Amino acid sequence: MMQSNRWTASAALVGAVGALLAASPAAAGRPGPAVDWKPCPAYSDAAIKAMATPDKFDRFKALLARLECGTVTVPLDYHDPRGRQITVALTRLPATDRAHRIGSLALNPGGPGGSGYLMPIQLSLESDTDAALNARYDLIGFDPRGVGYSTKVDCPPPAQRPERPVGTLSKAQAQQWYSTEVAETAACGNYDPAFLSRITTANVARDLDGIRAALGDRGLNFLGVSWGTWLGVVYRTLFPHTVERMFLDSVAIPRFDIPAFTAGRADAAERNAGRFADWLAARDSTYHLGATGAQVSTAIAALGRDFDADPRQFTDLPRVLDGSLIAQAATARHTDWAVAGTILDELRTATGPTAPPTLKQVLGGDDSGGGEPGPPPADLPEGNNRTMNKAAFCNEDSARLGFEAAWEQYQRRLASHPMTGRTDPFSAGCAGWPLPAQPFRIGPGGGNLVLSGHRWETPSAYEWTPQTQAITGGRVYTVDDDVHGSVLREPACAADVLRFFNTGRIDSGCPGVV
């Protein structure tokens, strides 16, 4: 999925796409979907407080009073448009400047499995600049199929699961864990295969086009983050003539499979950890990890190996700590480098029995006050659906590695990423998923496309942005930070996004989070 593009619109592909489009109600001469508008959920104060900070509580309620809610009915299987139907839940925050309204702007926060139902409100709460998007656009939120208020299926949790091994992982332990994950993945896929097999990004894109049509919009404006960027380029491939303006932040890998996805993120993590090491070296009198970046990198890698060989149990922390903690500290974003550096320095000399103070503050413990958090409010909307996440990933992953290949990949990651390789645990990935793989090949499309990549971030490696551009076209917008999806949270960047959607113009990037 990381190779350079050699996209060609083959006749077979065009025919397949055309057949799918012809299967839509509008193309077949039947009425398209319509929005079934209905009252929005009446959230309790407790639920609103869980979704908004105290200073934004009243603003949230005011926006909720303006919100319009509804559903559209779409085919579960677009190859069988007259078959089983499902509903997709959507919201609309109408534009405030109706005289200068441009159109609708659909939003997706990422995932897969993330709820976008209340994203119009969440976006409007972020900053005055973000709220200004609502002046000339109706903001459209929606729960993708499989999420929240849309038709969904939740795989039952496994009845019993062994504890994940702590410390250096042996091949025998990895084999046992692999078998456990494979069994769980197979059980989930077999729980409702008719529904779960239809959880793909392409089908979510088709649902999104149904929303567009139901709202009466001739074209789609779209703002997507993280997995929402993959949804955006998939939509643009399927519906090249309906895209108007599309801004995609923290661009996803353009040729997806789990091994390539994992490898790309691992490379990005080690790269950013190198910056962290240089930063620590420049402050060696404070953090005592080495006077050069190379010395700091060596010290962090050695500390991780030590914690794996001899995991620590502090009396005031609830879990045993191994090398994964050191790797997680090494992957910290630059805004957290001072705290992460202090933790590494404290752990370098910690003898127990209690945890070092900064680590205790970050991880908490039995006497941290307040006890266990209570259950969430009963009416708190679902933020992320794990079953949809698994189904969307696994339906599009054609790798599904056997144990030996998965173990070899894990060992290579540890060897080539000495500081951060332990960040993600050994995993079976999508091995055991019983449903056929449905990989999707993105291609060029129409409209005004901006691909926003963050130069140092880990979840969406920066190189995925120019790789995607080589396939899809569009413009690259570079954010010089390491914070995933930060564009809407930084005023200068958000101002560029606002200008893009209002005028179609944008420059080459912004500083990001400083």
C-alpha cells in the first residue's frame, strides 16, 4: 500500500464502478433516498457535561437547539439495491448566513468506527474560526453504517481472555496470543456475516452520496480527518463528478493492508523519537540521558530492554510496567516532551517501592483520589464502535498474515525501531477474519482537493500524503507539527481551512501546534 501509483482506469474497473453506480436508485430511474427528519435526542445535563467543558456547556445546548436530526434509508448491499435496507443517522446545523450560503459541508472525524453525529456541534465549539464554517455552510454530521444511531451490529465480547504477556515476549507466548486473537476475530466475523461483510469504506462512501442526494445538493463538500481522509478519497474515486471542495487532514495510507499500515506508523514513530532524542540531548543537564541524540537514543533503547527483562511493579500503581512504557514515552508528541523526558529520567534511577512522582501523576494509582470513575451517562452517544472498526479494517485487508509471517514482522520491527518498536504489541491483525477481502484501489477524481499532512506525526505518516497525491491529484498542505489531525485546533491552520471552503484558495501549509 505504500508503493508509488501506477493508476490506470482499466476498462474492467470502469465497468465495475459503472455497474455499482447503475445499481443506485437514482441511476435506475427510481426515487433516491429522502431524509426522514425527526426530533434530535434530548441529552441530559450529565451527558452534555461529558461532551463539553464547563465553559462550553451553554454553547453546546444552544447549538443543540439549532441542530436538525434525521435518517436516510440505504441498501445494505449496493449490488442488491432492492434487498435489505438499513438506516444512516445524520444531523444538520443550518448555515447562519442564509443569503450567502454555499452549500452543505459533510464531516467525518475518523475511525473507522468514529461517530460524526454531533461533529457539527463539536466543530463549532472548537474555535471561532471553526464556528465560522457554519456561516455559509450547513454542517452535516453522520454516523457511518455500523456506528451509533445508524444500523449496527456489536460483536459480543469474548467470554474469557488471557492476560497479555508482560516483558520480553517469547515465541511460544506470541503463538498463544495469536491463536487467541484469531479465534476472537473469527467469532466476530461469523456473528452476523451478512451485515459485517457490507461494512466497507466504499459502502460508507455510497451512503454519504445518498445523504448528499437526500439533502438536495448537486455536489459534495467534505472535511475528513484520519480515516475520514480515506473515506474522502474513496468517495472521490467513486463519484468524481460530484466533489466540490474537499479538505483531508492527516492523510491515510493510500494502499492499505495491515502490515504496510503498521510498518508505516512504526517508521514515523522512530523518526519523531529521533527528534525527541535531539531535544533531550540539548537539555542533558535536566534529563541526564546523554549529550548527543545518538547517546540519548541508545539510553532509551537500553532502558526499554531493561524494563522488558525485569518488569517493574510499584506498590502504588495498578499494573506491571515493562519496555512498552519506555517506548510509549519515546513516542510522545513535542507538547509532552518535558513530561516524557522527566519520566524517563526518573525511571532510569527508580528503585521503588513506590512509583516516581511524575509517572505516578500521569498513570495514577490507588490513592490518586476519587476512586474508580462512575459509569457514563446512559444517554451519552457512542463515540466509537469497535465492531465497525474491526470489520472495516479486516474487510479491506488482504494480507491476514499467518503466525510465522506475523512473528517475523514483529521481530523486524523491534530490531529496526529500537526506541519505539515496543509501542504496539504483537498482534494477529486480521488473521482469522472469515469474510472475503475487499481491497479498494483509489484513483483520480474531480473537484478541489487538499491533502493535509503533518510532517512529524505518527498515526498518519507524512509520506502517505505525497503518495496519495501521486494517485489522486490535488494539492499538498504541509503542517509542521507532530499532532494528528490538529489543523482545526490551531487558529492559523483553521483560518486556512475556512478560506479554502469559502473561496477555494489555500496556501502550502501552516506551522501547526507549536
